[in-house]
Amino acid sequence: MPTYAEERAKELQLLTRAALRELPDVCFDFINAIDSTTQPLTRYAYVSDLKIFFGFLINELPKFADKTPRTLDVSDLNKVTSRDIYMYLDFLGLYIKDDVEFSNQDLGKMRKLSSLRSFYKFLYKNGYIESDPAALVDMPKRHNKPIIRLEIDEVAHMLDLVESGEMLSERQKKYNDHTKTRDLAILTLFLGTGIRVSELVGINIDDLDFSINGFLVTRKGGSQAILYFPDEVAQVLKDYLKLRMDMTPVPGNEDALFLSLQNKRISVRAVQLMVKKYASQAAPLKKHLSPHKLRSTFGTNLYHETGDIYLVADVLGHSDVNTTRRHYAAMSDDRRRMAARKVHLRADPEDQAPRDDQKETD
């Protein structure tokens, strides 16, 4: 039976094909060229970003007004200038599609420009276009945001809320009675291992091994690794497994560890909404709490305990330790400032004054 990762890859492949049918023919050549060096999710992200770009061209620029994304050809792509791309970046800051408002901050703009750069680099390298306008566009400056994480008392409060159902609406309490053991296992796994939400939903029952307190996980990029969890997490997982083994999954979902109320493998979106429900009650002043923020909570705690940035990078599954260092550099600065305050080159004036028994006598 195919794994969750394999099924997800097939789904993304079909979505990519469907999107390409709405784009210029040359987009297929581009995706085909990067097929062997990229993951399905990356390729789907590229076509999704290109779809937004081509929509901008025909809806916002008069010179492409008589076109559709599908009818744009190489001669049209040769007409795109660096100024057009700068206008596109401004457009990404706020636009409306199908009566829905979208906005991109610096990180979103950077990713979409990166997709466009890769596309135009391919076109120029292979002789489709005469010049590469995307190469002339500066990447937006990235502003590092402070890490949003839960404090230890907020973590305890959130887990207590799951078990008690306090502060939940009557409708939420109705579902909480059926899902609290599962929800507690999911939240504890986030906080105890730093797992990604996409990795968590793909865990199968057979991936767990309580003899080593570990489980097999398919990481970002398709590689596999074993993550280990403490005894506290092990106990919560065992409690959930007792209930899980009595459930009757929908055919095709028999292996899934975490099931939805419909007895299907739980989705990323369902986990995101569940985390938001509990975290917003436990820490109401911290907005946009998500599974990634629980991952940051784990990473922060691990770094505070060990001070080992390489260990944190390895456990979190970062391929580049600079990614980890960028996120946790602020904490390093705090520790260095604290160290500086501990060092005194001169004693305080009061400390310098000799005691009575040290004063010289005439």
C-alpha cells in the first residue's frame, strides 16, 4: 500500500498538471526541466506562483489585456520588463481575486520573485527570450520577526484546556469529548519533538516504536529520519492508541495514526484549526498561533537547555544550520548580553571602601 508521502506526491502531480493546462506551453518545458531536481510540492508551488504572475500581466498591464494566461507565448514573455516585475511585487502586497482579498508580506514576495527568477533564468538560458528582466529586480529585504512561542505556563494551560474543555463553546465541548485524547496526543507531539504538521499527519501506526521511544518520519524533501520523544509524550500516545485501535477507519486510511471525526487520516488544515482553537484560549494576546509556533516553542526550549544550534537544526530537520541560526540568533544575543552584565572590571565604589578592620592606624 502506498505511503502517505507517496499518495501526497501523486496528488500534487495531478494538481500541477491541471494548473499547467491553464498556463503557456513553455511552462510545461520549465517544469519538465526541473523535474529531477525538485520535489512535487516545489513544482506545484512554482506553477501556482506563475499562475498569479500571468494573471497580473493580463489583468493589470494594458499591453497584455487581449490575452489569457493560456494564450501568452514567448513573444509576449519577451515584452515583460523589470519595471513590470517591480509593479508585480507591489501588486502582491494587496490584491483581490474572486472577491477574496490576498496580501503578501516580505517573505511571500521573496518566494514568488524567486519562482519568477527561476522561470526566466530557464527561458533565457534555453534561448526562449533575448534578455532576463527578472535578474535585474532586487529581492525584497527580509525583516526578521521575533519568534512567537508559548511560555511554559501557557503550554500547561493549553494542555489543561484540552483535558477539561474549559472556555470552549458548547459546540466545541461536544466535539472535545470525542477528540480530547487525540488532540492532547497531537499537541504533546508538537511540543515534545518539534515535528512539522505535514510530517505529523503522515505518521502511520507502524511508524511508532515504544521500545526506543521513537517514530519514523518522512521529512521535508522526502528523506526519512527517526525522531525520539520523552516518556511524557510516550504515555499520551499510548493513551490515544488504546482508543485508536477501537476505531474503524474509512478504507484506505487503516494505517493512519491520527484520524478525523470522519475516520479518515486527519488533514493539515484540521490540525491547524485545532491548534488555533486551543492556543488562542491559552495565550489570547499572541495572534496567529499555529503548529509552526508550537514547533518554535520546542526549538526555543531545546536551544535554551543545550545551547547547541547544530543539535536544534538536526532535530528540527533544517538542511541548512543558517536557517536555524537566523531564527534563534536573537536568543544568542540575549545570552551574550547577560554574560556581559556578569563581568565587572571595577568594583562598585562602596565595595572599594576598606572595612574598619582594614584601615591603617596612625
